[in-house]
Amino acid sequence: QSVLTQPPSASGAPGQRVTISCSGSSSNIESNTVNWYQHLPGTAPKLLIYSNNQRPSGVPDRFSGSKSGTSASLAISGLQSDDEADYYCAAWDDSVNGPVFGGGTKLTVL
Amino acid sequence: EVQLVQSGAEVKKPGESLRISCKGSGYSFTNYYISWVRQMPGKGLEWMGRIDPSDSYTSYSPSFQGHVTISADKSISTAYLQWSSLKASDTAMYFCARHGSSSWYSLDFWGQGTLVTVSS
């Protein structure tokens, strides 16, 4: 059972916008920043969003993040087939003194 | 180019010991913490612990404290994750990851993963 809660799946047609939610608590999301990772099985996970809404160099602006209270969300606009992957939210947890992750959301591009 | 290259897949028996590695290149290895993350089959990511390669100071998740040992050899830019007595439940993919340059609380570069299979 993951500390952060994500929907197990999400889907959208090419070109559409999809959002993935992430719910936590006062010891993680509410008091610390949220990061998002993209993972294609068999490859290294990739940092997609850090500090709630910042994109590392090379990540398209189709990806955006937001946070409010104990929840966060990742939005992907202009869906492409390459976006099919597992997406994980993560946040530092004060009680663990390390990051905690969501269970992951499998994104399907229809 | 920043790279973390992990050692290859391992197949072990319960009770055996194991050490897997993660070699950093393309950056100053001692300037960035390294964390280890577990992914059990069909499950999500779990943070196991981290090490400061400059002085080998470690911090573990309570879930993994006492079950694994994280170490590093800064002379060869390599971090390690080891078990003294493996269990079948240790079967998983293990990733190393570097704490971020823009945000220390993020993991900005990851290794390709090491699959550990423990079976009698």
C-alpha cells in the first residue's frame, strides 16, 4: 500500500488533455514539494516535474504540475502515443525523512 | 552526460548474500546524494535509503532499516546496495537515483535498474 494515492489508470485520445491526481497528507504533500516521474517498464524512470510545477530541461511544456493542500495533479496536454507510460507522484515525507511515492498511474493513449 | 550505470541481473537463493552496484559518471560523484528505490513485481516505487558519497553518511527508510546496507566508494564513483541474507520477498527491480541539482528533494537521474530474483 503506497503512502500517496493515485488512480491506477488513466486514458485519453491523441491530442486530448488528461490529468492524474495524487493525494497525500500533512506530513508529505502539504508540507513539502511534489515531484512527478515517468516510467516506461524496462527503462530508467525520468523526472518529469519537480518542486510542484517545474520542468527539467528537455521536458515539453505539454506537461504541467500543480499542488493544493494535501493533493497534487499532473496534466498532460496534446496527448501523444509516446506518452504511454506509468506516472508516479512523489513527495518528501517528514516522518520518513525521505521521499514517498504513489502507486503509479498507467496512462493509455487510445 | 550524467549517467548512472547499474550492475547486471542477479539470481540468488534464499540466505545468500548479494551486493549490487551503481556507477556514476558525467558529474562530480561526491556532490550529490544517491538513493536506492525498490519496485516489487507489479508494484510501485519505494524509497529504501540514501547515502552522501562524500562521507558515506546514510539514512534509511524505517521499512528497510536493518534489512539492507548502503555504501559507497568515492574513489571509483560507485554506490552499493547489499543484503547479508536474501529472502524470496527481496525479489524486485532495484534502482539507484541521484538527488537533484535543482531540487535536492527530487531524483533527477536514475540508473537502468538491477533485477534481483531470489528463488530456491
